Amino acid sequence: MEGGLERAIVGLAAGMADLVWPTRCVGCNEPGTLLCRTCEAQLPRIGQELACRCCGAPYGLLTCTECKRDWELERQVSACAFDGVAAAMTVTLKDQHERRLANVMARLMADAAGDVPGYLEGVDALCYVPATPQAYARRGFDHMELVAVRLARVTGVPLVDCLARASASDQRVLGRDERASNLDGSVVVTQDVRGMRLLLADDVVTTGASMRACARALLARGAAGVWGLSFARVWGD
């Protein structure tokens, strides 16, 4: 009874909040839903059949300008190019605290993984690139934790919270060459991952510094392999 009452109160509060602050599409600002069908259809989705098998960059299958095919991950898959509505979604989740977008992003990431035959087969667990202490303090939550929880539900891959990060500068204000050195020694593996095949999730892959640093840390602690999955991929800059 208490659980039902609690759910009813939460539902009523959500309904009242929607009356005061109507849900609007992150792309076109039309009321009704977080991402309308028109804007979802316009997302710059990446065709996985032509994407780089190493870093996930669009059209990088034969010649990739974004990596040297030397990433520590077995492969990295991204759902969308970081542009337009996809870029707006990541900013709105992180900086405008629209946490409900985590559901949408997780679904799109799962769809992208599903476009690669067998991508999730044999994966033992899902983990995610964690926020720095500064980012957590600034936002009050870890946006990738929200996405990862929902991604685990959608894919059925169990979530393991096995990574932590020490203080580091905001990657968004650093250049390409500065990003990797900024993360040196900042990633800590907090659980036993020996022999595990891990799916590592992040919101945006730019240079790949965060993904690669996490993968190196996991492999150093005995992980059998790391596969990447992100919502968006920056490329062509």
C-alpha cells in the first residue's frame, strides 16, 4: 500500500510540474515530448556499416581521419554525430539538468549497438566513464550514471560501477593534445574486473581520451576486453 501511495504521489507531482513547466522537444521546442518524431527522424545517426571499426567515426571504414587504429578498445560504436539535435540533447542533459533525456539517449545507444551484429554478445557487464568530482559537484549528479542505468535495463547487460576519477580539468576546454595528458593517472578501477568483457559507455567521444584512459585502466586490472558505446561522436574538426 505504501509503495502504491508513493508512486501515486510521484505521479501527481510530475503531472503538476508538467502543467507549470510543459515538456518541450529539445530540438524544436514544441510542447508534448522531450524528442518529437520529426526531430528524432532528423538525428544525424551514424551508419555503422561505414563507420571506423576502431573509433566509431562516421565514414571511417576505409580511411579514418580521427584515429590511428591504435585504440585500446576492441571497437567503439557511436549512435549519432555530435551535431544539431544530438548535440543539443547532450548539453540539455548535462547542463540544463533534463535528466529524463537519459532514457532517450540510452534507447538510441542500444539501437546503435543493435545495428552491429553480435556487438553485445559475450559482454559480461556494462560500465561507464564517470564524472570528475568537480563536474559532480557542479551538476549534483553523474549524467552517465543515469544513462548507464537505463542502458543496462534496455540491453539486459548488468551494470557494474567499477570506475572512479580523480580531479582533472574540464575536457571541454582543452585541446586535442591536452586531453590525454589531463587524464593520465586519473582513472581508478574500484572493483575486481579480472577476466571480464566490458562494455564502456560515454555520452560524447571527441578525441577518445576519456574512453581510452578508462580502457587502459580496466585492461591493466585484468579485464579480458573493452568495447565502447557512446551517444555521439565528434568528427571532422
